[in-house]
Amino acid sequence: MVITRLKTPLLRLCLVVASLALGVLSTNTGERLAAESAAPAATSLSVLASRDAWLNADAVTTTYGRDDDLWIGIFTYSGKMDERRLLVWFDIAALPANAIVDSALLEMMQTRASGAGSYAIWPYQVTGAWGEYTVTWENQPGAISAGDPPATVNAVNGVKTWDITRIVQAWQAGAPNHGILLLGDGTTVGARVYASRESQYAPGRLTVYYHLPGSDTPRPTATTTRTPTPTGTTTRTPTPTGTATRTPTPTGTATGTPVNPETPAPTPSGTPTVIPPTWLRVFLPLTLR
């Protein structure tokens, strides 16, 4: 009779202790998940061109900052050939000073094409100041390769993209932001035309993907495949010398907006709730008696 009467109180005591343990574990897990969800995640900044112009080797003192078109490549007309280049500048003052740049993509709307059906265009880091309505071939600023790969663009109109991660990383590391120079190899006959800020089409766009120190795992950097280094001998702009290789991915040949870098798959969070075995050894025999 005494044992029978004790069973019910002991069983109730075991259930109370187990419930308290589950509540503590649940609270701790909930607090950790809330803290994890509050951590800053990778994000992006997208801005339109604030300045753009093109340069003409056949008219070295002429300015083209107010044109609807932005030319690149070797253009032929009336038996003549001249080289053309494109300058574009973006205001990225909104990028946090401590941001860690994961990747950066430049987009330009191609509106016309001539010559070669496949054309490689290199992005260079501009190293000197220039004015949209005063820059000419004669007074164009210097530019260097930061190691970003060229985009091989076809003759189909539409949005073309360039991986300019290293240029933007250089700016973020303290290099002055004087914009980007786009140019061909200096020898291949062919030209590409892109929409300017004055055009009826969308102007150039720069999208920077970044994360802040202490945030979640950053997005992977954009990768492209390099093609042969341009061989032009025009002064002012050095020929590209970067030889770094990257994981091959299609570059510059597709139309439409670029695919953003992949977001890492979420990792499992939380831990299973387990009742300590010592409690079972103490209370379980009592409840089964």
C-alpha cells in the first residue's frame, strides 16, 4: 500500500523535472537562433553611371560626353580605321568604409555592333581625373589593369557584363575612384556601341556585393575566363599584364541581367533536445515500481 501510494507522487516529480529541463533547453536554443538571425548578412549596392564619355583616335581633340552612344573598338569608314574607347564613372560613396567586397559587376546596354562577331573588351582601372564634357583622346587619363578579365561580347544587342571585382576592391583599399576604361585589343576590326546617360536606353550600372566584418559567410566572388592579352601599342594606357586565372564561367556573351553570385546554402542550426541519462537512472526505476 505504501509503495502504491508513492508511485503517483514520484511520477509527477519526474514529469515536472523533465518539463523544466526541456524548457531551459528550448529557451537557450531560441535565444541562440534569435542572435544568429540578427547577424548582418551579405548585401549589395547598385548604382547607375554618373559620368560617361567615349574617346576617338581619329578626332583627338573632340569631346563626346553628350553623345547618346558610347563607342569601343576599331571602327572603319571611308577607308579609314580608328580606335575608340569608353569611360564611365560611378559614385559608390554609399558603400560602407569597412565593407569587404566579395564581387562587383559592370553592366552596359549594347545597342549596335559591327565587324567581328566575337569581340574581347577589357576593363581597366582609371588612374587620373577626367571631365565628362572635356575629356578627349588627347587628354585622356591614364589607366592600368587591376587583373580583372575581359568579356568576350557577341554582336547581339542587350546587356553585357564585366567582372570588375579587383577594380572595386582596389578602390575600397584606398585607390582613388576615377572610374573604368573599356577598350578592345587595339588591332581587331570591329566595334561595339553602348547606351550613355543621355540615351533612351538604360545607362551603365555597377553592382557591388559585399559583407561587413563579423557577418555571415560572404557571397562567393564572381569568376570569369581570361582570354589573350590585348596587343595594342597606343600610348597612355598600358597593355594588360594580369595572368591570374579563375574558375571558368561564361563571360559577356549572354544577354539580360547578370546572375548574382550564389548565396551559400543555410547550415543546420539548433541542437537536439536530450534529457540527461543520469535523471533516467534516478527517476525511471521509481516510476516503474
